[in-house]
Amino acid sequence: MKLPRDLSGAALIQHLVRDWGYRQVHRVGSHVTLETAEPARQRIVVPDHSHLRIGTLTAILNAVARHKGIPRTDLLRGLR
């Protein structure tokens, strides 16, 4: 599945909070720290920019997929 090229940080944050069990725990400027406790504790930082760079989006999705033990394509479903 192709990565969205126009995805905002706010949309990714909303998707991770709504669908994947993350919650916002901290914010410094335009960078939001999300945390989850399932299956173990993990913190990730997502830049709240109008358009995420592809490399940044790839790194965040890979980290979440690896932590949750799911394929990255599962994360992309429902994302927009």
C-alpha cells in the first residue's frame, strides 16, 4: 500500500489515539509525545506539521508496527 503524501501530523496523531491505543502525554512546540501501554510501554514523538515528510512518516509507522507486532499495511487502513 502506498504511503499518503499529504498526511498531516494532526491526522496521524488522531489516528494513533483513536484506533491504536495511544494517548497524548506531552507537547513541546509542534512536537507531540504519544504513549501506549499495550503490549508494553512505548513513547513516540510525532511532529504536528501540515505535511509529514515521507521518511518521518515511514519511521513512525515502522516503530508502531514493530511495537504492536503487526504489518505496516494494517496501520495504513483507516488513515486519512
